[in-house]
Amino acid sequence: EAQVTQNPRYLITVTGKKLTVTCSQNMNHEYMSWYRQDPGLGLRQIYYSMNVEVTDKGDVPEGYKVSRKEKRNFPLILESPSPNQTSLYFCASSLWQGGMNTEAFFGQGTRLTVV
Amino acid sequence: RKEVEQDPGPFNVPEGATVAFNCTYSNSASQSFFWYRQDCRKEPKLLMSVYSSGNEDGRFTAQLNRASQYISLLIRDSKLSDSATYLCVVNPQGAQKLVFGQGTRLTINP
């Protein structure tokens, strides 16, 4: 079954404690991205990756890091989480064809609370 | 001006009604367009792609108007299960990303 898997689904942590949210896809997609979703602001892109070892900032990258060592995995790292990073996070993957994104498949989301 | 704008709603309509949403985009050279559906606290899922010629999938019809830079979604004979947030998504030319609208919340009432 084609899917994007992210873990954990729920996480409560304290300010400053490093955490990683994992994301894995089984569709051999080149393009992967991370979004955060906040009430009234919609989905905003944090980072994206066009392929292995190729990553770039999205619209709201501050306070986040990513890596793409393998095509299937794209973890999101918060080195020193702060309360303003409390949000619902989604990982997504898609084909990159002819300079365009095709349908994006999303993981189930990670609800992060930083206290 | 936001890259993609939607009326956030909420839209409350009776079961069986026809409802339509519009979404405007700012980049006139945008290349691909989608409607996604998102249920409460769940991940967005593709509802339909939007083609220049317009397309229909059962009760759902999507249209693209490049001259006025908007896309629309029409839902006929609405069902209770259509209650969700509908996200307009655009791939601007030259941008290596999908840009999401804020979403339009729809509630179908019995």
C-alpha cells in the first residue's frame, strides 16, 4: 500500500529538549516536504527536498532542521523546541515531473505540544 | 496579497443542496491546480486535480479560469459525509512547492 508514515503521532515535550519526527514514504518519490498547520494560517511549508542530499528552506524554516540521506526518509529535527512550535505537522511526498509537483501524499500528522 | 486565497467560511448548507467555492491565485503562470479535502485533525487528501478544460468526478466539478486567476469547486447533491475543509492548492511556475490556501470549511446539515 502506498503510504507516508510519520512518527510519533502525538508528542508533548519541554522547551529546549531536542526531538526528531520521522517520515518515511514507500512510493519512490523524489520530492518530500514538511508542513505545519496552525488555526487561521493554513498549511505552511517548513522545508522541502528535491532528492537525496538536496534540501531547501520553505516559508517558515526557523527553528527546524532536516536531512535527506535516503530517498525514502526525511526526518524533521527541532534542536531546541520552543512553545511557538506547538503545532500540527505533516510530512508529504510527491513525484516531481516536468518541473511540476504532482499529487502530494500526506502522512497522518504529528501533534506536537511544547511546554 | 496571498498567493492563494479562499473564503474560510464556514459554509452551512442543507443536505442535497449544491454548493460552490472559489479560490484565487496570484501567480498568473501557475501550472497545476488541485482541490484537497481535509477532515478534522486528519491529513489532507487529494479530491481532484483541476485541468484547463474543467473536470468532473461524480457529484464534484472543478473549473479553472486562467483569465481571472481562479479555480472553483462545485458539489452537487451534497451529502453529510461531504462535511470537511476543502483546500485549494496551486503549483506556481518556477516554485518548487505546492502552495495551499487556508481552506474553506463546509458543514452539511441534515
